[in-house]
Amino acid sequence: MTSHFEKVTEISLKRAIIYPDAEMHGQMSGFFDYGSVGSEIKRRWENAWREHFLSLNQNFHEIQTTIVMPEQVFKASGHLEHFHDPVAVCSKCGVSERADHLLEEFLGEKFEGLTVQELNALMKKHKIVCTKCKAPFKEIEDKSLMFPLQVGASEDKTIGYLRPETAQGPYASFKREFRANRQKLPLGLAIIGKAFRNEISPRQFVFRTREFTQAELQVFFDPKELPEVPFHEVKDYELIVLPVGAKDAKKVKCSKAVKELGMSEFFVYFMAKMQQFIESMGLPGKFRFAQLSDEEKAFYNKYHWDLEVFCPSFGKFVEVAGFHYRTDHDLGGHAAVSKENLNIPGKDYVPHVLELSFGVDRNVFAVLDNAFREESDRTYFALPQAVAPWDAGVYPLVNRESMPEKALEVFKALRESGIKAFYDASGTIGKRYARADEVGVPFGITIDGDTLKDGTVTVRHRDSKEQERVSAAQLPERLCELAATPQGKL
Amino acid sequence: MTSHFEKVTEISLKRAIIYPDAEMHGQMSGFFDYGSVGSEIKRRWENAWREHFLSLNQNFHEIQTTIVMPEQVFKASGHLEHFHDPVAVCSKCGVSERADHLLEEFLGEKFEGLTVQELNALMKKHKIVCTKCKAPFKEIEDKSLMFPLQVGASEDKTIGYLRPETAQGPYASFKREFRANRQKLPLGLAIIGKAFRNEISPRQFVFRTREFTQAELQVFFDPKELPEVPFHEVKDYELIVLPVGAKDAKKVKCSKAVKELGMSEFFVYFMAKMQQFIESMGLPGKFRFAQLSDEEKAFYNKYHWDLEVFCPSFGKFVEVAGFHYRTDHDLGGHAAVSKENLNIPGKDYVPHVLELSFGVDRNVFAVLDNAFREESDRTYFALPQAVAPWDAGVYPLVNRESMPEKALEVFKALRESGIKAFYDASGTIGKRYARADEVGVPFGITIDGDTLKDGTVTVRHRDSKEQERVSAAQLPERLCELAATPQGKL
């Protein structure tokens, strides 16, 4: 039987959504391309993220900093010292595995955060051998996840690194942006961009890759004068949370979360905004904020919640975003290494940072995975319109009686109204519907004999397959009206 | 006297348009960030490019392929063998310079394309020494511009490279996209994304950097059945061309260019579309297509024209885009190295490639540089609205008499109409206008005493400083109307 995961990835390859990079050359593992359909879905997801998070405060801005950054940045951030994973290399075939993942697979427990010594002891105790050739592994060693680069020619070359997260850009640019934006706090700096990690064993499609896209917002604020937020907007909104030690996730209203989770309104507000965004992506209530324990979370994080979504492909909840109150760790580190004074003017401390971090690839996959539907005669992605690759397909029923001309007119009128449509006249109308359904296009507009008589067209709804007649002149308006329904917006 | 270049870059730094990456850590040369203002200008430029070029044909699509690509790709493309520059290293202080640029500075002639032997001979003949320490240079050597990376752990690691151009993505993905898009030609695959070159001496602000953004469209077509294009749209449009051997650029109508430049309508059409795009960016007619001679152009290019724009900062024409008919070089190379058959179905040859290549950073800078205006009491960027960082600023005249509340209402209404506005209530109204002018915001909307009486607001025009009264209810409509003027569109 073909699994949910196989079905989704097969369509992804066939219809140019996501596929491995440079396949024809026998590609490197952990690198994926977004194709002609997937690139639109991803871009629209990013636009929705941008609109949602950057409209929260007038002093939240997007910036685009470089991917290659100098060594000093990663001294300041701690990545050079701390950013590594334990690797187990087979003594015979040379295959590499992440030691903690290997143990997790064999023993069914989590081993993240153990030392190399502890992992080596466990490997020996449980006699873990290579799954491929049954030979024992060499001693486990820590391996850096950073990609170093030699920048410049010969004598004057320096060492740079591909950024392993977008976050360091806003920290390294903080001083200039703070000044350019009139030294006001809170200041939000967001980046939507690529990051790179030399993962030991990339796996789970786009869930653990070596090149990936992040959408991260760093909010800089004065910890002694927490910024005001319009908390009334969310006070009755229910967070779904799984606190440390709890067995099951539970719903808690934001107004109660302040006391129950022991966090100020400022923090609860941003948790709510994160959850509302995930919700708007058509995910069927199957998400939760999972709190990390003191052993699991980075030492500098005062609060650390993973936002997890249930993915049918994996049969479990997977992390797609994170809520991190990083305190003064970042600006403190950059100030110490660079000797720049990054204090809040008139204060003797640096701004604190709240980070809202989203893995774009994981989110896009989680949306597709949850939107996948199978019926006897078709499959489709029940995508919210905000992330559908097109808003509508426009089809002449047949290629005669001036239907194509009329259809092209309708197509053009839609494009001019800002509706993303495509025109398709190839094959039977049934095949064209199926083709559009397969990639999640919400509406099909058909021009038929009646159109030529009375000027109406058929609007076919992807999910219900229901059809309605609409006057061509009112079509853009009608589609915008439909867009305001829970399916999403144009 | 402060030069044009110094004025533009100073504002760029001060107002968070473009600034060096990781300045606080003493950054590496050749890496620039787009700040909170510049990132908007760049993003809007990219959106305009996307809209212009991807609407030319329904089978033109955007894709996003990886930045790190495997070694085989660059064997196929020829980059590993051919992509290097001659470097001269000072025997005493170790400074590195590009040998041909060094000779050009000393002798005032162009030396691109000479061999290492020829360059060494010229260096000795003219006794070129280091400008810093006057010591002689070591022998010139070719240095690769590629950034290699070790991917994976220990024994199973492979070599990848940061792409030096986005173009290889569409070539390596051609087979999958061709199949997913019903094997139709022409097929256009565009990428807007980062590329990396280990330049020996980065210079001229964002004109020669090590990390940069390209917007490139690769059009795959059958050379024996050139695709039809709507040539009538451009037949009377005048190209500005500087053919090889000509002293001055001249205007030539597209209908005549076919014969005069010896190129089919298919090619002339795309040259026109490139020039029209540059024109729409508010560049004051100071552009030209400069043809490259056989010595200058890559051996595989059948046609090669640089699109150049005059930049006041440099006092000369600079290359911002290229028109390259690359024949079968690319798919031929990838087919040979991968042993995949990339032939057009039923034919014994691979599709040919026409590449429209834009350097995004260069274009953004050229737009800013040409838009810079200086008056006795202010400076401003006369940016077309399409690339202005915001469409409008909304200002209460004073912070009392409920003007701020009314202004926030207007601000909200504009945002809901899809107009990108900001709200600003800090400082005198004159300072607020000046601040918005400085980064090129086309309209200022002021809410004053009359607004509270009769519901009208003042619309101030950036370039003329002229003001008009408009009813607040009609404001979004009026701004859209103004946007249809040559200033650009919302």
C-alpha cells in the first residue's frame, strides 16, 4: 500500500512542487528545489507571513542581510564553540549517522543533549552496530554543523561562514537599524532567507536539510519596561499548550495563560499571534505549543516553546516554529566580542530579544501534508487560497465557437483585477479540472455555449466540486467575495 | 566638495538602505546588507521584474533552486575549468589585485581576456608596482572565483559549490520542469536569488561584491522553429544600441532592427522587453545596449549585448543586465556530463537558451543613483512609485484636537486598500516631510484642522512639493489615479 507520505511526495515530484536539486547529476542529499508550482506556494506563504507579522507594530521591519558572515559573528553567537552534533562513523563502510538519533531509533527514547562520553557509553552498552554492514561504529566525535569558506585571495584571505540561522543578521545590524529607526523600542527586525547546516544525516524530505529557508522575527525590547501590546485582541483566544510534565495538550485562554504559564501579556500576545498564523494556513486544529524542559532548551532561553503541527506523513507532531525569549544573550555576546556599546541609551543593559522563528520548508510541507485529500477519481490539496499556487484556472469548454477568445478575455480581466489565474485549453475539461485540483487551485472558471449567449461563466469549487453560474462581468468581485470565506483570501 | 557618490552612499548608510554587513565586527569587504528601507526598495524592484517578465508567456515560471550545488553541475557548465581571474599579489605587503584591472588603471586601456603570460609580460614591461608599498608583484596566477564547500561528515563527504550565477539551477532542473509543464517550448524558467563569487578586489559599493542577487530568465526554445512572439507590440519601439565598432549609440526601431542587427523578431522582441523594463524604473533615457566583440564575449554566446545605464556616481555607463543567446552550450554540457538525453522529443538536438540576466543590486543602485535630487533645503530620491519604499506617509499636523486618531483612521484605510503607508507623528511637519523625501516616499498625507471640519486631507507630492486637498473617503482612489501617472503605479 502506498503511504500518505509516498503519495504526497510523488505528486510533489511529478507536478514540480518540491524535488531534489540537480537530480540528473546524482544529487547530494539534503538539498531540495522548489519547482514552478512549489515556488508559488512558498512565495505566497512568505508573503502571508510578512503581512501577518510585520503589521503587528509599525517599528517591525524586514531586512536582508548576507548569507556569508565573518568569523567574529559566530564567535559572538557561540556557534563556533557550541554548534555541533555527535557523529558515529561506521568502522567498515564509512556511513555517518547522528549518534543521538541512532540511539533513539534503537532504544525508542530521546537522547538529545547528552555528552559524547555518555553517548559512547550507551553505544557500547547496547552494542549498536551499523544498520548497513553490521560493523561496529568508531568512537563518537562532535562535528561542527557550520560551513566554513575561504574569502579573498591568498595572503589576505579571511574565514567566513554560511549563516546557520538568519537571526545573526539582525543582531549584527542592530546598532545601525536602531539608529536609523530613531532609537525606538520595541524594534522588530525580520529576515526571510536561506540558512545552511552541514547535517550529518539529512532526512524526512524537507524536514532536515542542509540548505533551508527561515522566516524569523527578532523583537528587541527593554526588559524593565515591557512594550505595550493590544492584548484585548487576543484575551479570549485559546492557546493549545503542552507544558513541561503535562501528559496532554490543553486549551487555555490568553487572559488565563498570563497567570497559568507565568508569562507577561507581552509574551502571551506573541504566542497567540504565532498560533493564529499557523491556524490561518488551513491546519486543522492539530497544532500545539510544546514547552521545552530545562535540559532540552538552550541555557540562554528563559522561555522556549516549540510550535508543533501533526503531520499525517510522519504520524506525529513535528516542530515547525519556535518561540524563544533569548534574554540578553545575543546583543550581550556581540557587544562583548566587538567592544561596541549596545546598551539602551541611558541604561546600563542591552535590549533583550524575543525570537519568533519559523522553518519555511517545514511549514510549507506541513500545510501540503495536511491539505492532501484522496477521492475515488482524484486527489487534491485543500489549500487555503492564500497559499494556493494560482487562484483560478480559466478554461474554454471546447476549442471552437470563439470560446477560446472569450476565455482569454476573462483570463485577462482576472489578471488585471490582481487575481492570479492561468489559461488552459489542452485536453478534456475533466482532465483540466483534475490537473488543477492536483495542485490545489481553488476555482475553475469555464466558458461554454451559454457564456456566448448570456455572458455567464461556471465557477467550479475545488473541494466540493459544486458549480455556480456567475456573470463574467461580476466574476472578479465574486472571487474576492469567495476569498473572504474560510478558504482564505485572494 | 562631496561627490554625488558620497552623498548617495551616505544617505544609504544613514537611512538603512544599503550598508556593509556586520560592520560592528570589522566586516569582510564585498558583503552588503539591505536595511529596513533598502529591503523594501529591492523587494519591490524584484516584484516589478517578476510581473514584467513572467507575464510575457504563460509557460514562463519562477523556480527556487538551491544555492549549494554539486561539483558535477560546474563540470558541466565549465565553471571549474574556466571561471577564474588573474590575480597579482604584492611580494611585500600581500595585497591582492585583479591584474587586468590594475593594468587598466595604470594604462587606461581594457585588458580583459588576456592570458596570464600576456599579463605578466605587460606588468614587467610597464614596471607596475604595488600602489601601497611600491614593491613589485609576484607572478600573476589564475584564481578560481568559485567558493567550494565540504558537504557531509568525514568519509562520505562530497564537494559542493556556492552557485556563481543562478542560471545553472534552471539547466539542472530542465528535465523535470519540461516534463511537469507538458513538454512545451518555449519554456521559461526564472530565478531571483543569491549568487556568490570570490572576487579578488570587490569595489564600487554594490557593483562588484562577493555575494549578490540576480534575476535571470532562461528561455528554452527550438532553434529550428523559433517561437512566435507578439512582435506588433514593439515594432515601433526604439532600441538604443551601440553595435561593435560604432562610436555612438543610436536609436533603431524594432521593425528595422531585425534587418539592421541581423536578428530574428524573437530575439529583438526580448531586447525590447528588457529595455522597456529598465525604462519603467525611472531611468532618464540614459541606457543603451552595447554589443560585445568576438574577443569580449564568451565563445558559446551567439549574441551578447550588455544593457548599460549611465550612473552619475561613476560618471560613466555601467553594465546592469545582459542579453545572451547561449545556443546549446548549457543543455549540451549537462547532457554530456550526466549522460541524460535532453533532446527535444523527436529531434536530435537539445533546446537552445536565451538568457535575460539582471544584476539586482546594480539595478537598484542605478535607480537610486539616477533618482537622487538635491535642493537648497532638502535631498530626495525621485523614485518611481513602483520601487519607492512606501507609497505614502500619513501625518497628523499636530498631536492634539483628535488629529492623531483621525490620521490613524486614514492610515488604516490606506493599508486596507493595499496602499503601503506608514504613520508618523514625531517632530514638526516639515521635518517629517523631509525625512520621507529623503528616502523617496511619493506622497505625504496630512490631517489638519480642516480635516476635522470638512473631511478633506492634504496630499503633498514629493517632487513638486505641490499640495492638493482630497476628501479622506476618496483618498485611496485618488492615490491609485496618481499612481497611473508616469511616476509609476501602486
